[in-house]
Amino acid sequence: MPQEIKLNINGHLKTISADPEEPLLYILRDEFDLKGAKFGCGVQQCGACMVLVDSLAEPTCLRPCGSFENTQITTLEGLAKNGKLHPVQQAFIDTQAAQCGYCLNGMLISAVALLKTNPRPTDDDIREGLNQVICRCGTHSRFIKAVKLASEKLNA
Amino acid sequence: MKDLQLDQTSRRSFLKTTGHLMIGFNILPLSFCQTKAGQTNISPYPGIPVRPTIDNKLVDSWIRLDADGYLTVLSGKQELGQGIKIALIQIAAEELDIEPGRCHIVNSDTGQTPNEGFTAGSNSVEGSGSAIRLAAAEARLHLLKMAGQKWNVATDNLMIKNGVIKSPSGEEISYWKLLEGKFIEAQISGEAPLKSPKGYKYVGQPLEREDIRKMVIGESHFVHDLKMPGMVHARILHPPSYNDKLKSIDLSELEAMPGVLKVIKNGSFLAVVAEREYQAVKARNLLKSLAVWDKIPHDILQETLFESITNTPGAPEKVKISEGIEETISNASINHRAEYFKPYHMHASMGPSCAVALWEENLLTVWTATQGVYPVRDTLADLFSLDKEKIRCIGSPGAGCYGHNGADDVSGEAALIAKEMKGKHVRLQWMREDENKWEPYGTAMAFRLSAGLDPEGKPLAWDSIVWSDSHSTRPNGKAGSFISARHLDPPVEFRKGGFSGGSHRNGIPEYSFAAKQLHLFNYDGPLRTSSLRGLGAYANTFAMESFLDELIHISGNDPLDFRLKNLEDPRAKAVLEKLATKTNWKSRSNSGNNGFGIAYARYKNATSYFAVLAEVEIDIGAKNYKLKKLTGVIDSGLTINPDGLKNQTEGGMIQSASWTMMEEVNYDQNGITSVDWSTYPIFRMIDVPEVEVHIINRPETKPMGAGEAAMGPVAAAIANAVFDATGSRIRNLPLKPEKIDWEAIS
């Protein structure tokens, strides 16, 4: 049965009426037209549906939307501030780190989460930090370059 | 930029002229342009009116100058993540001298782009690119002639700078002002002068892809992201396995679920439509628990697949015959034979297949991530017994497909479901399980290779026997190529074709063997197969370049020297020589825990040249090995966009390494068991090696497709490196560490 659910998404408190069991991904995409997070596997194996929950990267394809109350959710759309891209977004553009781009949401969200806890990651730290996200096109080596570049910019 | 825009009067006349053309030819029913089809959250480019392509020989079919000082390029090739949009824009911008930033591109839409078949075979730059180049050159000449007439000046004396033509006496006019809103009335003669590569400004530059900028901020981009007013959501429940038939199902509980608008049952075709996407997912789950199936087990099991494939009955195709070759090999002082095997591989797209379909009256519009909008349209026409002109297929980006995956099937299914929901946009997305179980795989293949060398190691004879199922069961105008058409009542018949095409791609060695022979057995295997990146070239090259490494080892040769000595084409030698320089091949240090493997192939024996070095590191204690580094060198002729070429090549190398080291579709008698990423694991970040790509640019030669060039050589290079490190020759993919004889190393 639908219930009133309060979600803090990209700094805005939103109240919706929804089935609290409905996974957050469908709410983001269908209710709020936030299409950054993607459906990839539906079983938390591929990371296409990642968002930042407080400051951790978490999949949204299974976890009920109701359980996200009292958290700060940041989606890909919420990374840019005041019209300025997040350094991770800019770095992905600068290194042209994409092929089809379906995994980009998971990669970017994981990269932002990684840099919050580890501002100067090594290549291996980046591999570990982005390991939850699957990329089928084989763009991995560019993602490592992009995260390194973002780290340099953030620490400059 | 403002001065390039048309004033209001010309703008009106522009739209009127092009509009008139549309009515005049009347190919696409006018009603298409006024339907709900246009109401999407991903707006189509508004600068040119939508009208169908008329004839590929017209400049206007490929190149249009629009009302706002922009150039629009039209291509029948789909953007699949390979960066084709920017490459094609660079080609047009170059010939027409317009900044690429003022160019748009419209890809694959039966309502407006040329029919270029499938986006396949790494043929977009060679095919679409050369057509666009010729059209742009023709447009340039046409515009120069118009200006020349206007000013009474010979065209040779005119200059062009960024879309503005200038005369020696200082007159200036932009293309757009010159056309006064008319379209370019010119045929592509093929005789318009082409720019010399020496003067290229845009071709050869690493220009940025526009779509990446949009994707990093989460803008709607994919077919999955489309949203239309009143759109409803569908899910399908495929049978548990290929031949299973629906026995019974009670739909009453389903129909009462909240949000469920429709449950469709037709033969073994089951689908649900709901208001919200998650409601459709829940309904599918219930559908799955309720459906009762008549199970028809697979007869050829994975354990006996190699036996089954190599026992294909009947006579082989004689692809290349050399009389007496068997004897030559038997009598050679060095001779060798071996069998190689490749299992079924998945495309395993990141995003499950998705399409949106809309029926209005008797008009069907489908937003599809297919590689071929026209072939899919023709196949839909057969499925619904509808005139082709009543169907519009609009290409929309999907997650990377790497060949014929579920994108076509889901388009057919969305149209079948939407037919029951007239007037509603129906968005159908597969679940991960649908994707993994139902996509057509890259086929299993087997090889029996034998060769002979003379006492000095000179190549005498090479004999190949290849076994392969079909590499193309793409939509071909026959509805049976859509998987779900076969589940309807009555089922649409499917006749497998496309045998042989692609099976022996790269099967005949380029090396200077005096005699060469190839026989091909067409195998009708247990799993659904079709085109996967490189088709047969991947496994042929894996087998051939591994087997060559065996011959090199047996004859005591050096892997680089032997290749250089026995290849004639200087461009083939050049990629290998550059690879040797870039990797310090001669002074490579073998610490005892690492191994190096080289491989080379010219894709299709006719397009891009690619050589690669793989370095592996072994851990004897853990009985494991790691791919440390891949270094590749590619020559694909004239480089249009070096960063795009690198990106495609890096991606191909990593994807191939994943296929080679990890991948195999698993199945048992009840069907496919590789249903998700845990049961079909692929490379993740921690598995990926360091990757380096070097380009040999050849501006004076034609550009060649590059996206598939790396697949085969990378597989063999890794196998050769594993052999170098361990002494184990693994001939059956994937190259799993448990196949290495670890005891033999110590």
C-alpha cells in the first residue's frame, strides 16, 4: 500500500506517496525523472544504479525506497554545484572516459565516494574503489586516468 | 555565428521548401510527423524538418544546411558507443570547411536517414564516412559554383573559410545566405574534388564527443531513458529454456494486481503492462511463479560440446583447396597438428535490452537500439503484415551491444505488446535474466590445424578445418528472426541462415606458407547464435596465432623475427616493428615469474593491422596468473579521430582479454545457467591490465574500420604469454589458471 515517504534528494526534501518496498531506483527514474542511475542487473552486482547515500556509493535496484528516509541522497544529477561540474565529471570529459556510457553513473558515483575517503588514491586504490561497477566496453583504463586527474585537480 | 542564421523570411521559405519536398515525395505518411511520436524527453534535433530519405545519390540525403547556420549530417549508422557521431561530423566539417561545433548529426531513423543496412563489421567509417565525404565535397563544389555564377568568378578563384565563400575582389557570402533556404539540389557524382589530407584541419584531431558531456551529468540519453506522456511499462516472461512451451497459467491474480493494465498471453508469449515500471517488475515475478511449462531439455550438453561440434555430419565447404597439402605436411621435416576450441560467449550488454513502441491507428513507431533500423522495420512489416511505409524505426542509443544482441528482439516484443495498448507508448525493458538467457551468443567454434615447415623453419603448408555455427541470424525481413515471434500461436517459423559468413574470417594465414587450405563445417548447435564483435575472426586468430607460436617454438624461432620474415605486407611488418620498439621486445626481461606473448592479424585479412604484446605474471604458490600489460599497435589507414581510435582499440583489447580469460556461457539440460554477473563473470576493475595503444597514421590511405581489429590478436597474445611463462599451451578457451600444468613448472 502506498505510504507517505520523505526523501532528501540532491539537497531537496521531497515527499511522495509510494509503496515503501519499491526500490529507490524506480522512484528516482520514474517519479523524479532522474535518469542518471540505470537499471543494469537488479541484483546489486553491476553498480549501474549507484547513488551516494550520505557519502557512500550504494546500489538502489533492490533496497526499498522507504529505507532511505533520513539519509542524504545524491544522484549523478546532483554532483554539479551552481552550474559548475564536479571535478570528477570534468575529468571524465577531459579524458573522454566513456564508450557506450551506460556504466558512467556507477563509475562517477563510486569515484566521488572514493575521493571523499581517499583524496590521493593509487591506481590499485582506484581499481578497488570502482570494482563494484561493471563496464562491458572495456573503458576501465580511462576511468583510472579520469579518477587520477580528478584527484590532482581536487588537491591542487 | 549569428550572421550565418537566416532571416525570418528566408527561414520561412526554407521550411516551406523542405516541407514541400516532403509532401511532394510523400514516402513517410504525413501523419507520422504530427503524431505523439515527437513528444519525448529526448528532443530530436529541430533544425531540419523530418522527411524521409529519397535516394542515397542525392547530396541532400547525407548533408543538409539548416535554418540556423548549422550543418546537419545524416547517417544510417547507429552510435553504439564507438564514437561514430564525432568521426562522421569531422569528415563532413573537413570537406565543407565548417567548424565541427556547428555540425549536428542524425543517426539511423527510417523517417529521415539513408538506409545503410546494419552498423556492423567495423564498416561505419568506411561506408557512411566515405559517402558523407563524397556528399560534402559535392556540396562544397555546388556552393562554389553558385557563388561563382552570382559573382561571375571562376570557382578556382574562390576561397572558403568556415562556411563563408570569398571572392578575390572581397565579396563574401555564407553557404546559408547563398542557398536562401533552398536545399542543395545536387547528385553525388563522385567527381567533386576531395581535399588533400595535407590541408586537413579537423580530420585527424582528437575532437571531443558531445555525448560524454551529457552523460556525465545524467542527461537522458539512452532508449532506456525515454519518457513520453502517458507512457506505460511492460515486462516479458520468456520461457525457462529455448524449446519449453507454456502448459497453463491462471491470470486472475495477476490481473487484480495494483497498476496492472494488461496481461498478454499468446501461445508461450507472456507479457504484462503496468502503469509504473516497478509494478510491471512485480507482476513479472508473479507471472514467473504462476506459469507452468512443458519442459523440453537440451540434447547437446556442455560437457560433450567439443565432440558434438567436431562430429558435424556432411561434407565441409571447400573454402580454399590446395591439392596434396596433407601429404606435404606429413612429409615436412617439421610438422605439427593441434585442436583448438572456443565456447559460446555473450554480448552481455550492461543495460538489458529496451525499446519503446507506439501504435496509432495503423501506424507503428518504434524507438530502438538496433544496429539496423531499416532491417528491423522490414522485419516488423513481416511480423504484422504491414506496409513498410507505415512503420518508423527511430534509432536511440542502447548500452553497448558489440553485435546482434537482444536489441532487435525487444523491439519486436515492444511492438507486439503495444499493439494491445493502442495509442499508448509502451516501454519494454528486459530483466538481466532475459538478456543472458535469450540474447544470441557468439558461437562455439573448433579448429583442427596442421602445418609443415622445412628444416630451416621456412613455412611450407598450412591446413585448417573450422567448425562453426552461424554468425548472423540478424533481422532480415522475416519475422522468425525475432525470438518471441517463435513463441506465438501459431509460431512464426525461423530458418537459420547466415552459415559460413564470418565463420572463416581470418581463417587463412597471411604468412607465406606455399600451400594453404581451409575446410569449413557448418554446425547446427544447441544455443542461439549470431554476430558478436569480430565474428569468426576472434577464434580463428586465437587458434592461428597460438598455433603459429607452437610452430615457432618447435622450430626454435623468435616470435617476432618469424612473423617479420614470413609476412610480405610492409604495413603488417610496420605494426610489429613499432610494437617491438615500444615494448623493448629485444631486451625484455624475463624474471622467471613473467611471460610475454606476441600476436598479429590484419582484420578480415583486408582492413586494420594490429599487433599486440601481452605480459603475464604467474604466482606458482597460488596457482594463478595475472595479465599485467597489453601493448597494441594499430594501423587503420587515415585516422579520423586518434582519441576515438585509441578508445575503441583499448576497449577491444580489454573486452577480448575478458572473453579470453574468463568467459564461457554455461548451460545444462534445463537451459542457460549463466543468468547474471555472478554466473557469467567478466573483467572488473581489479582484473584489468595496464593498456597502451600506439597508432600508425597513414593520411594518404583510406580510413579502415578498427573496432574489431584487436579481438583475435589479444586472445592469442595472452595464450602465448601464458605458454612463455608456464610451458602450458592452453588450446581451449577460456584460459583459466586451472588449465595450466603448475606441477611442470617447478
